[in-house]
Amino acid sequence: MNRGVGLVLLAVTSLQVGAAFAVELFDELGPAGAAFGRLAFAAVILVAWWRPKVRGTPIRTAVAFGLTLGAMNLCIYEAMDRIPLGVAVTFEFLGPLGVAVAGSRKPLDLLWVVFAAAGIVLLADYSGGSLDALGVAFALAAGALWAGYIVLGQRTGALFPGGSGLAVAMVAGAVLVAPFGIADAGGELLRPELLGAVLAVALASSVLPYSLELEALRRLPQRVFGVLMSLEPAVAALAGFAVLGQGLAARDWLAIGLVVIASAGASTLET
């Protein structure tokens, strides 16, 4: 299990640092364009590496996984374009949290709901200002998709050897996001000076973390996986501060901390 824990921690760090650098591409490509570039590069790399064989395999599961993954990426990028990275990921994490709490009936569950609700109330008045409502909506949609990503990702990992299922999924995700990305970025997607940056984001935000998470899901129960993933909001806030200079007030750190505690607590519930 220790190896699985290390895989998740590395995946979380890589994903959120990559997301912070992706935000810097929004001015040139737009959020949808950056999401498409990231998924397209990741799909090419993973297919070339794993060379998945789709004949005789339950491809529908991998495709469903990929469509969920693609939609989740598009929604969270649209959210990060409107609200700070750490705040967006905190709202996003309510999806997995809701699934964990909904599956249990113990009185203690109410405590985690209270913690999460308190965190969201604090974030609603971000640093004394107001959050973009559409950005929050995109983050919440990404959260709902994240819950599906965990379930479908585990099924895909069980059905496909290595990362071949992830390769199929990434192609499906890239195809789903392509119309939005092309409409958002247009010819900017072909600018040579941007290709290197998009490739780096694809490696840091998709190829490495999703491969690590898929391996971790093979080794860890969903409950343990969920506890470790609850670190994402805090890591995202740190990445936003270090890479983008997105400072957070003390109340915002408190809000993120409350959601992290709620997510970790809910993930330990036995269903």
C-alpha cells in the first residue's frame, strides 16, 4: 500500500503544478484550447507508448472513462479561467465528497457536511470580494465528473493491462473537447512557440498523473485513494501561489482546510 500512497502524492503534485502552468496559456489559447491541446498531446503520447489493442476488449468502459475525463478537464479549465486555482479545486472536490457522504448513514457524516459547508460559505466571499458565479458552476460540474472519473478509472484499470485503457480514454476525451478547443483557440494551436508549453502541460497534467493514479487505483481501496486525493485543494492553492502569484487570505486558507478535513473524513467512512 505504501507504493500506492507514493504514486497518489506524486500524481497530485504533478497535476496541480501542471494546472497552474496551464492557466498561463489561457490568454493565447483560451481555457478550452488549452484543455484540448493538453488532451490531444497526452493521447498521442499514450497511444504511441501503449499501442492499445481494442479488439476483443470492453472498450465502452474506457470510452466512458475518457468522455468523463475530457468533460472534467474542460470544466475545471473554464473554472480556473474565472476563479483562483485553489478555490476552483476546492469547489471541485465537493463532488467526490458528496458521493462519499451519500453512501453512508452514520451520525458522524453530518460533521463532514458541516465542515464542507463552512468552507464553502467562507469561500463564497473570497478575500472579501465575490466569486464569478459561472466559474463556481464550472468547478461544481467538474466535481460531479470527478466522482465518475474515480469509479470508471478503477474499472478501466481492472479491464485493461498497463496504461492501454487510459490511452483509449484519452483519445475519447480529446475528441470530445476538440470542437470547443478549436473554436476557442483557432490557429493559435499551431503556433510553434506554444507547442512546447502545451506538451509540457500535457505531460505534467495528464500523462504522468493519470498514469500514476490508474496504477494507484489498482493497489489502493477507493476509500484510501479518496483520503489522499483530499490534499488536492491545498496543493492547488500552493501551486497557484507559487506559479501564478494567486495569494489567499487567512480565511481562504481556513476554508480550504475545512474542505480538506471534510473530504478526508468522509473518505474514511465505511459504506
